[in-house]
Amino acid sequence: MRRFGTLAVLAVMLALPAGAQELIERTELSRSALSGSEVMEVVVAKLVVQPGGYIPKHTHPGDENSVVAVGGQMILPDGREVPFADDMPLHFAEGEVHGGLTVAGDHPVVIYTTHIVDKTKPFQVLAE
């Protein structure tokens, strides 16, 4: 199961513009079955996005709950900058398009993500 998730993330990373791959590091910390479900699993990861790193618009086959551990300024697709504060919670429902953000400033943004997803579907699907 871990290999499938790794391949899905690799496919997304390969779809990023040249040079963007080394600006984003996603480390899977744990993956386990969701109690009472045959198809759902919980995936916890650490996402480190370097200055200039772009998180592409995407969806997941389940909910994502995240916490910004180390915040910073993010540039929205329309060019506006918004702050991502330390300890800021984020929630994206199943199928909700999110991302499309670029890290501004001079230090990485670190986000811990928890996904509750259908393991029979691709972990992430690009939406751009």
C-alpha cells in the first residue's frame, strides 16, 4: 500500500514545472487502516515547501486536515499574498480543489497533513 501512495506522489511531482520538484519535499510519516473500513486509510505526512515552491491545484479521495507548523507568506493564483500563520489549521473536504499556492519570503513553510482517503483510488489528482 505504501508503494502506491509513493507512486501517486511521484506522478504529481513529475507533473510540476521543471525546477519545482526540489522545492517541495513530502515525507510520509505513517499510513494505517481506518478503523471499521475496508477501503479507507489515514495518511500522515510532513510537507516542506521552500521559497518559490509551488503547490499545484489538486484533490484527494477523502478529507485532508492539516496544521501549518512553520508559516509564511503564500501567493494565491490571482497574485495576492496571504499569511499562513504558525499553528493555523486547514481543512479540505473530499474532492475539494485546493493548492495553487507559491511560497513567498525567505524560509520554507512546513505543514503537517492528515488525510483520510480511499486507498483504492489515486492519493492525489491534479486539477490544473
